[in-house]
Amino acid sequence: MISVCIATFNGEKYIHEQLVSILQQLGTNDEIIISDDSSTDNTIKMIHAINDKRIKIYHNNVRNPIQNFENALRKAQGKYIFLSDQDDIWLETKISITIEHLQKYDLVVHD
């Protein structure tokens, strides 16, 4: 199982494109964990509009990006965990290439 953790705060500009780029690489049992730090724009509305059961939204009211990511990480269930900033658009082979390297190494850092 793969978990993708995203910390959001007023991320409506990229959130739709970002989620589509990630979802197309995930299997049916994988998940995207979104921890939202009290967005005041349309971020949450746009996430709900995608209507995908693999997306799980948790609310965080601290307004601290580190604690927001920590909140997402605590909820992650996957054997493999990816972090994604709220403006990241993933290349279509990101997960497959990274998983290949994770078979040999405990941590893969990439841009």
C-alpha cells in the first residue's frame, strides 16, 4: 500500500492538477492523506469535487506546515509513504521509479 501525504493551506491554485497527477499512479488500495490547515479558499471544495475514495481529508488548526505534515503522516497506513507539497505536479513515472529504488534503499530523496 502507498500513502501520499499532502499538507494544504489555501492551495486551490494547483490542488486539482496535483491530485489528478498522483491518483493516476495509485492503485485501488492506496491512499492520499490530506491534512488541511484551515484553508479559507476553495481548496477543500476542489478536493471533494474529485470524489475519489482514496482521498482522505483531515483538518489541522495549527497553521504550522511542519505540524500539518506530521498530522498527515500520523494518519498514513501505507508501507511506502510519499510526501508532496501542495503545488507539486507529479510526472507519470514518479511512483514506479521511486518504488523500484525503495526495493533496495530505505529512503529515496528526489526532486
